[in-house]
Amino acid sequence: MPRPDIREVVLFYPGKRLARQVVAWARVRPDCTIEPVFARSFPAIQHAIRGADLVVIDATRDCAQAMDAFSQSLTYLGSAVTTVYTETMHEGLELFVRQHGSLLLLGPMSEVLWESYFDHAFRVCEEKRLWKQVA
């Protein structure tokens, strides 16, 4: 059973640079777990998303697969906690992500930028949890 004081971040298809950046940031965050996921099938992607508080999808290498995971994450978690990261722009990627109300992070990013991003994202997670408790 997930602990309410621990935030689970799922990283879909993280390349080495993204993994290094997020792991460097997470070293000083005992309130966060990072789960790399390389699932490609619909059920496996859904399973990974179910326990997540926040999803970051790396679209650097395989934009089409990233957009599949993105669409599923939007359905289950919503746009506020689903983010796409890329180090290479793909045609239509920015428009697609922003049209759905999610963030597109252009990397590589510094620890300071990751800290700012995760602070914002975790505030959104907390607001979402509070709304679920009220409903």
C-alpha cells in the first residue's frame, strides 16, 4: 500500500541523461521514489501509471511510444501531473503536449530547474489529493 507521505514519480523510457539528472535531484529527497518504466504494452503502461503521483515521459528517442504513454497518463492521472521531457524536438510534439495542458520540459536540465519543477508538481499532487478527500 502506498504511503501518503511518499511521492512516487514514474519515469517512462528514461535515457541515461534524464535518469542521471533525476537521480541526482532525488538523492536529497527522502519523500520521493523514482520508478523507471520501459513498458510498451497498454496493460503494462496502465499498471505503472496506477500507483504514480507524477509521470515524466522521455520523448527524446521514441516520440511515438512516448505519446502513447502520455495519452494513457492523461486519461488516468490528468494533465497537471503528466509531463513530457525531451532533448530532441520532434515535429508536432510541443503543440500536442501543450494542447493537452501538460508541461514540456526541454533538457538537459540543472538540479535547480528540477527542484523548481518538482516543487511545483508536488504542490499540484497535494492539491489533487486534498480534492479527492473532499469529494
